Amino acid sequence: MRIRLAVTTLALATALTAGAALPTAAAMPAAGAPASAKPTVQDILDHLPDDVVAGALIRRDGVGATAGPVTADAHFRIGSVTKVFTNTVVLQLVAEHRIGLDVPARRYVPRELPAAYGRVTVRQLLDHTSGLPKPAPTPGPADGPGWQLKSVTPEDFLRDSFAAATEAPPAPGSEQQYNGLNSIVLGLIVEKVTGHSFTSELRRRIIRPLRLSQTSLPAADEPVLPSPHAEVYLDGQDVTEQSPYPWAEGGMVSTAADLDRFITALFRGRLLPPAQQKLVFEVPNVPSAAGNTNCVGPAACYSVGGLLRYQTANGEYVWGKTGSRPGWDNGVFATRDLRHHVVYSLNPTGNGDDLPYIKAIVNAALAD
């Protein structure tokens, strides 16, 4: 399946924290979009592909549908949806009393976390109130041919990010700023505490118990995407194969069916005991940082479990996570009671903004 992307922006290619924010107001796709004020998921798919979205996969309440050259069982790079897996593994270790939720994170990773961040706790890494600096630049088209296969180790990425920091960090716990560095530190903490690789703990604790047979966290030097999958292009270059170096922050590969199974198990409490299950939906009572584009309004929106709290067009709060990698914009959202749940994966062309499509999909899929 070939999906040609004429993307010129560097946002997806360079930002580890890339993920579409979801404003509360309903909006409809522009080019060739259905005119209905309340379109259904099928209405949206019937108007795709178009100049903005080359392919779409939507799985609503366990039933998958597609538009363009994408199959319902396609693999895709889930990007920052990986964060929810990472937070779940950490909360499991908290439940086992191997990680302290309100213990300074530097106790576990003193070499990786500078002394200036010595008061940052594990909880604050989980809910993005740590005040860690902006991530350092990552491989992108400006690095020349083959940039998509280049990688950076978690340790080097942290070192470069801390070295580039020029401002004094905000007080830990004072505001929420969505930041992929938090997940990188959490992945390293898992490795230090367990003595095993983060990937092996992820497999043992989530992938195997839930039988997520199409889900993996490839090594940085494993760029191949399992079939079936879309083939995506950036400025005429095939970037379907790319290094999953974002690791615990955004390196996982999955399918809509597997993500649906994961979010269902998480919401039903199959992965965490009651005390930690409450944290999955606990959002800190702090303001959203001025530069945080992921929350709508002045209040924080991310939970300790790594979920985004989003208010749909009908006023109901739902929970989920977005995630992007070059060639894919994905997300998984559900009502708290699992009355409705949706997984989507879009292949943007780069010719326009696909955020209105994402808003329309989430609002349509989670409406009664």
C-alpha cells in the first residue's frame, strides 16, 4: 500500500512530543468533508481519502473500517501513545513497592537526572509536572539522506536536552507541561529498578498477558514495520522504515485491535490494583503551562496514568492519548465506562491540517 506524503513541515519529524491536541469544539474537515454538523464515523470515512488525509483506519467499539490504501489490520507507529504503556509499567512497580511514587526520581537515576532536578518525584514525571527542559533536536530531513534511520540513545538524548537548557526550571509540581523527556527518564528508572531492559518488562507485564501479538517496541536499529502496513513518503522519500529510537516515549508499533484491547484492559482494572487504578484518571490540580498546546484552557489535562482528559462536543469527559510519527497521526480514546471506545490512525499528506479530522472522529466515535 503506497501513501505519498508531500510533508514539508518538520514538526512531525523533529518533535518527540508531537501529538494532536483536541479542542473541545466540534470541527469538520475542510476539503471534501461531509457537511453534517454531527457526522458519523462512516460519514467521515466516505469523504476520504482527500488532499489532506491519504488513508484512514478507525476502529469504533471493536469494529474496524478504513479509507484509502489501508487495511483494518495494518500496523502503524503509535508514537506518543507509547507513554500510556510506560506509565502503566511504572505504576505496576509502584504497586509492588519497588518504585516510590513520591520519591525523588534522582534516587533511581542519579547519573541521568542532574542535581538541579533533585526534587522531581516519580509522580511528577508521570503527570508531566516535573519541569524538565525542552527536548533537544532529534533526527530530521535537515540531517540529509537516511535521516529517518538515524537514532539517539535515551542517555544521550537526556544529556543533550539538559545541556541545552538555558532557563531555571519551574518548581516541581507547580504546572503541567507535556514533555517526552519524562517518559525517557521513566523508562530508565524501570531498567534500573528491575535490572532488565524496558522492552523485556513491557513484554512481560503488558504485551504477553494481554496477548497483544501485533504490538512491539523495536530496537533503535530495527526500522522494518511488520506487514500489512501503509507505505508513507516524506518529500518524495519513502520513510516507512524508520528508527523507533523514541523508545519508552514513542517507539512502539501496534494495530488498532491491539490498542483497543490494551485500553479496554487498562480501564477495566486488569493491569493495576485499585490504589494505582485510581491514579490512571487522576489529573493534578495545577495550571497548564503557558506554552502547553496539548491542554485546552488553563487547567492541566494529563493524568498520572498518562491519559489526556478531553471534553467532547456533547460535554462528556473522555480519556485517551494521541501520538504521531512521520507518516502517522494516531490516537485511542474511550468513555470512562467503556460505553464507547475508538482507535484511529491517519496518514496525513502534509497539504493541510488533519486536526479537524481528528476532532471529528473522536466526537463522532464517542457519541451515543
